[in-house]
Amino acid sequence: MYKTVKPTTFTLPLSLLEELDALSHELGKKKSAIISEALEMYMDYQDVQTARDRLKNSEGTITHEELLKELGL
């Protein structure tokens, strides 16, 4: 999965840890793999939210031709 890893320690609410244990057992996956997948999905979601916020707060859009002109292409 990853070429490099670093052991990391963090705390979780007991109820969340119990759910993680059950899911790990049910899926036959290591807890670290489940947490890694969940963090990747969360970070992707945050990227989309940031892009939406930036688009919403932008001053509008420009055409492809305008972009090329601005870039001198």
C-alpha cells in the first residue's frame, strides 16, 4: 500500500475504537488500513469542499480563450 510508513499514536473515543475493532474483524483488514482509507477519503472530501468554497467566492470565470490570452499562449 505505502512505500514508507511511520508509527503514529493518537487517541480515539472508546465507542469509535470499538466500532473500528468490529469493522476490522468483519472485513479482515488491519485497523491501520481502515484508518488510512478513511483519512484519504476525508482529505479528498475536504479538497472538494475547498474547491467549491473558492469557486463560490470567486469573481467569476473566464473563457478558455481568455485564459490562453492571459498566459500568452
